[in-house]
Amino acid sequence: MSSGIRVIDSLLFLILVLSGTSVATASDVLTISVSRSPLCLPIYVAENEGFFSAEGVQIKFSEVLGGHRAMSQLLSGETDLATASDAVIMFNSFKRDDFAVIGTFVTSNDDVKVVTRKNSGIAKPDQLAGKRIGTVVGSSSDYFLDTLLLFHGVDPKSLHVINLQPENMEAALSKGEVDAVAIWEPYPFKILNSIEGTKTLTFTPTYIETFNLIARKNLFGMRDDDLVKILRALDRAQRFIRDEPVKAQAILRSRLQLDQTFVDWMWTRFDYRMTLDQSLLSTLESEARWARSEGMVIETHSPNYLSFIFSDPLRKVRPEAVGIAK
């Protein structure tokens, strides 16, 4: 590039700055790894309705199957933020501490389900003993399965747990490679409608799952204003879901290529509200004790989960939603 061109470019930049015009660069863009799930509807709505742009923040999305994969992208440095369940946060907290939750945007006590195949001999949770069960090890489905077993007096070690990715569970069940699977929506619904004779076990409210927006700590202090804008956009999206449910359902159908039958099936099971409260800490601590007692992690002490919470951005958006002391 000639010196003359460089001078012209510099003058143009100075004019834009002095006129108040924003100059977008690659570093302005924040990337979010998003699990393709009905849980992430607020993010889909915010993008579809232009709420991120309206708040003045540039977002790039990476969509994956499962919060465990979203978290993996965050920790590898591929993205700045990620969406994941509390269980995924807990497992990774024993490995590193360079991330924190900035908001819980949905909760559900009926997202994960156990689906059994025909002639499996499983009609009740206590009949899972000795069976081959597929689940995503180290995820919310893994934790839900154990809480269900313990609630019904079944030793989790009596099962043959097989680590399966969510997209492979339908085939494994169809081929008889497993007797049942524990997995989150929309996979239970899809399996029930594609494999004859499959059933879900009776609903047992043993676990309230949270889905959270997680950020790398190197953003804190540098990009706090953008984190506030993201949360403000999600807050607007949640009000949209509440006030315009028909339009929100249409966005969900289009984004995940689902039909209205599924939307009707799951709609009342999810509570789309932005929070950061004590129950999240309690869940993480309970999960950590479980992981240690079951030998799933080798550490003898749990992390301090207050250090995995960054509440400042949400306090600026919706202070009443924060129930965790600084």
C-alpha cells in the first residue's frame, strides 16, 4: 500500500470518529456457541427480531448439538460465549476457572426424559437396574439419570451406562444396542414419533435444569458494555416470548425445523426468565458433591462457585433478577 493511500485511509477514519460514526472491526464481533435446543429460544428470538442489532452489539453464532459441545468451543477459544446447562458448567469447573455465568435464561424440570424401547422390560425407574442406558456423560442428562435412580432407590452402578451423542441415540435404540436413553428435548419427542413402541418413564421432578449464558473471563472489564447489551436483547426476547407466543413459536419451528405438535408438547415445560439466583449455586454445589462421591472427578474439594458467577452485567439490565450477593 502506498503512503498516499495510507494517509487517505487515516483521514477517513478520523472523519468517521469525529462525526460520531461507529467503525466496526472484526474485534467488535462477539461469537456465541449456541446449542440447537428449544431451551435457546430467547437467543433465536433476539436474532430474528433484530434485538442484538438494536442494542448495538454484533453477534456471530456457532450452532452445535448440545451444551457440552458449546462449552467445548468456548474453552477452546473458538467462541467468546456459550450456552450450557449447570451440569456442563460443574464438570468443567474442576478442570479450569477462566469462565463464568452471566445469566440463566431458562429453567425446566421436564426437559430431560428417559425413553425406553419396546420389549425392554422397563416400565418404572426401578426396572432400569441391569439395563443398557445411553446418555451424554458429563451433561445434564447424565445428572438427571443419576438423580432419578437415587430417588427410586436404584444403585447407579447397577446400570450399564453407554456414552452416546444425542444425534446417535435414535439409531442405537432402534437397533437394540441400548434398552433406554436419557436425553433432552427435542430428541425424546423425535424418538417417540419415529420408533414404534417407545415410551417415556413417568415424570419424576428430581432435577430443575438451568440453561445459562457463559462468557470467558477475559471479556470482563473490557467488554462489559457489550455483555449488558446482549442481556438486554435477551430480556427483550423473553418479554416477546411472553407477549407474542404465537410469533415466538413460529420462530422456534422455523429455526429448529420442528412442527407445531412438538411446540405444543414442550411449550409449558420451559420457563423463559432471566435470573442469577442462589438456586444456581446450590445446584452446582450439589452436582459437584455427586460427581466427587461417584468418582466422576478426582478432586477432593469442590470449587467456590461464586467465582464462576459474574453478575455485574445483569444487575444493570434487571437488578431484581439477581439473588446472589457480590
